Amino acid sequence: MTFGEQPAYLRVAGDLRKKIVDGSLPPHTRLPSQARIREEYGVSDTVALEARKVLMAEGLVEGRSGSGTYVREQPVPRRIARSGYRPASGATPFRQEQAEGEGRGTWESRSVQAEASVAIAERLDIRVGDRVMCTKYVFREAGEPIMLSTSWEPLAVTGRTPVMLPEEGPLGGMGVVERMAAIDVVVDNVTEEVGARPGLAEELLALGGVPGHVVLVVHRTYYASGRPVETADVVIPADRYQVAYHLPVK
């Protein structure tokens, strides 16, 4: 193979990908068999198999037990709103987006007290093992799971206060900024780091994804005078949603 030349399996995968994208191989069409690929492209069985693996890893095709490999129907990415600070209404971006449009969004949550892990302790600038309130969310649109979120708040800040449970009490569901303000903690900064990785098995099961699919992960942390008061991981299926940011200009 000369410098800059693609391996044979990538060239085969690239040609099949092009056919899928341009509609020559439409959704639900059976992918050419390994023998057919070998004959059509003049490659070995190993190359044909590796090319099919590439397409499967990219989420373009899926295997059906006892039937073969078929082209997957590709979803049109939809928008999920993110915002540095909450709207004037106090609602979270998801709730605000649902209220302003014709959204049919719902969410469910569960809060439990837990001990801070090494990673969470570092993000919240507390000691490993310190008590935190951990809240897990599943957000749905028209019944379809679209986003997961897990948040952690140090009980040294919220413990024994009316806002200890994020989704209960007089300010339940109002968002971190408003809840913290109610206990005289002024949030003045928020950071969000966005990355991508293969989804964990339990995440993809909850989101209705295919094993190996990529998810977007937003690591969010709220600060009050430099002190972290809440951190969260937001997990979004990368093949179905795009993250749209609304950032205020000061």
C-alpha cells in the first residue's frame, strides 16, 4: 500500500457508505452478502468482513439474527436546547422549550443520598465520601427517551434546607440558580464541557440506542463565588440530537 492510500476494507466501506447515503441502498435494504462484496470488489473474505464491521460500527447497518445485515433508517437530528443560565421564568431549558412550543415533553426523576466518588468529589471540591444528593433524570418527548441526566449536590450546602430535594418542595424543578438563591447561595458562573464517547450499556438501554452508538456527554458545574454547588452529567444520543446553545451577551 502506497503512502496515503486507504486500506482495502476502508475503500469498500466508503463505497457502500456512499450508496447508503445517496439512496442506492435505501433503508431496510439487505446489505450485499460477504460473498457478493468479495466478488464485486475483488477482495478477500477478511476485507469484506472488515468493511461490513465498519458500517455496523458507524450505525449505518444492523444485523438481524438469521436474516442478514440491513441498512438502518437514519433519524433526522433534532435540537436539544442548552443555556448558560435559566430563563426569567426559572424553568430549566428543557421545560422552557416545551412550554414555548408544542412540545410533549415529560421527565421523571429519583433522588437518593450517596457518598461522593473520587470523580464527583474532585468536581465539587469536597472530600471523597462526603454526602451528596444524587438525582437521576430521564427526559422524554412524545414518550421517546431523549436525554439522561445525573446531578450531584453537596449536602453541606443544601442539607436540612427546603431545597435539599431538587424536584420536591416549594421550588422543586425550578433549576439550580433559583433553588440556591432561596438559601442565600448566589450562583454566578456555570461551565459546560461537551464530549463524545460510546454509550454505556445501561445508557443505551434507557435511550433505546444500539450497542456501540456514540453519545454526547455534557459535564456541567454551577459555582457560587468559586465554590461548586452542583455538578451533572447529561447524556444525549449523538445520532438523534444536536445540542443548541443559547448564551446571553453581556
